Amino acid sequence: MDSYTATQARMADLDGRIRAEPSRFRVLTGERPTGRLHLGHYFGTLSERVALQSRGVEIFLVLADYQVITDRDTARDVGVNVREAVLDYLAAGLDPAATTIFPHSAVPALNQLLLPFLSLVTEAELHRNPTVKAETAASGRALSALMLTYPVHQAADILFCKGNLVPVGKDNLPHVEMTRTVARRFNERFGALFPEPEPFVTASPEVPGVDGRKMSKSYGNAIALGMGDDETAAVIRRATTDGGRRITFDPERRPGVAALLTTASLCTGTAPEHIAEAIGDRGSSELKRVATEAVNERFAEHRRRRAALADDADVVDGALAAGIERANRIADQTLEEVLDRMGMRYLPA
Ligand code: TRP
């Protein structure tokens, strides 16, 4: 069995176990609030979270604001990005009563777990993390100590609530591995306290941006969930296609055309080859019209709900306040347990 097949098999098995006993799982997942959520987030992670929630799995969702400054100087826009993300979560169907939504910076005890956890790993191990290496190279900056250690901070994100299931993209697998190492070493040294969380790699295909590369805000090729119909049309109009009249699905040779077909396919549930066939030889302009319509129809309801939620300022504040309150209660308790195990709870309560 190759490693791809092995992963697929493991995910199918995990899926079965989640269906059988959803209450045995506590999911911790998250993202960096660096910009508006887009279709890549929706099809890659957000829809999966909603599905897990509807199966009765308890979910913790961290807006990793301290991770924003791993590769940039400022966290200035973080407040807006957090609020916009919460609107998308709620519009997509996450329920603040079932899903605990909170930013790092609002949960001090979670951050304090970083210190004991750092004592459990070596500098050499931190330097070996392939994702940290790639992100440092992409940033064009010197490796900061926060960039080097953020995978351990991410272990604190996961372990503060004793999360045992972590939905992540492939690029975050080394961080889940680090989390398992931290949990195992803590348990060995101080007695069993933490689960060794399992990664849950989403089955959905990578969502291409309008230029054929992976959809990413930093490539400027993203369709944000909160865009209006006209803004969506404008982004798709700028997509790089080619002059061939006949539309075919050929990701290798026609990445721009294939990206729009894939987008339309994800939104409609029709295979990209069939969409191409239906367009026939009506060329790129028809392809763009079809893709725009597919996105705008698929997200009409999401956008309507999002706008209604945005009209009531208390909705986002209320969801965050509830999440922060619950996250703090759990983080405080875990920190107490950790200090106790370490022999550091020597002051009167
Ligand atoms: N590193 C993740 C990303 O870049 C975001 C993240 C932060 C995360 N903390 C997490 C993901 C904990 C899963 C679990 O997308």
C-alpha cells in the first residue's frame, strides 16, 4: 500500500469510528485570521466542520491570532478578520452552542501551557519541521523564535481542551505529530493527562484559485465567501484562461480553464468534464459566465444569512464571548492540572 492509499484507508476507518461514537471525539481545529475566508476554506474545512457538528462531535475552533505574527510584522487587521471569519462560520451553520469559537489572545492559560511544553522538545526537533522551513523560506525573513516554536504553541491549542481529533491540511501534519510528541512526553514524565490526538486529513480536493494555482489570499486568486455577485463576476472575469473555443477539462495543459471548471463543479456537484461538454465550443466567456453563476447560486443563501447576521452587531460579539468564556474555563483547569503534576501548584488557591 502506498502512503496515499494508507492515508485514505486510515481516514475511512476514522470516519467510521466518528460515525459510530461521535461523543468520544473532541475536535480542535483552527486557522490564522489573516484575511477573508474563501471558497478554499469552505470546501476544504468549513463544510467538514459543519458536518462534524451535525454528527454530534464537540468542536473547538481557534482563531490563531498569535500565529499571524509568525511571518509578518503586524496583527493590525486581526480584529476585522476575526469578526468576518465568525460571520462565515455562523452563516455556514456552525452553532456557538455546539462549537466553541475563540481567539488565542483571549485565553491566557492556553498560552501559558507553551512554557512547560517547550521544555519537552529540543531545538534540533524544532529546526527539522518541514512546514516551518517552507514558511520561513516563503516569508523571505530571518527565522524568528516565534516561527520556530509555533508548532509547540499549536500543541497548546490542541491539548488545552484535550482535543483528540484535529482536522488539518497536509501542511499541518508535522504540527499534529509535534502535538503527539508533547503529549506523550508530558504523560511519560508527569503521569497520563493528555490524549495523543489523531490528525483528520480532509478528503476534499484542493480548491484552485482563478489562476489555476491553489486558492490563497496571498496569490490574489481567491473568491471570498462574503463577496457580492458583482465582485465574484469581476474576479472570475480576470481569470487567466486561453483562446481555445472548445472547452475541455485538462488540468495539465489548461490549468486556468480547468480551475474554473473545478470551481463550477464544486458548486454544482456536476463533474467538470460534463460542464466542459455542455459549454462545448462557446469559449472562455461562456465558461466564465457558467462559473460565476455556479458560485453565486451556490453561495446565495450563505451570503444572505451572512448579511442578516452582520446587521446585528451582538451576534458576533455574543458568539465570541460565549466561546472565550468556555475556552478560559477549560484552559484554567488544564493549566491547574499541569502545574499540579509538575509540582508547581504550591501557592494557596
Ligand atoms: N496552523 C494552522 C493553519 O495555518 C492554524 C492553526 C492554529 C491550527 N492552531 C491550530 C490548526 C490547531 C489545527 C489545530 O492553518
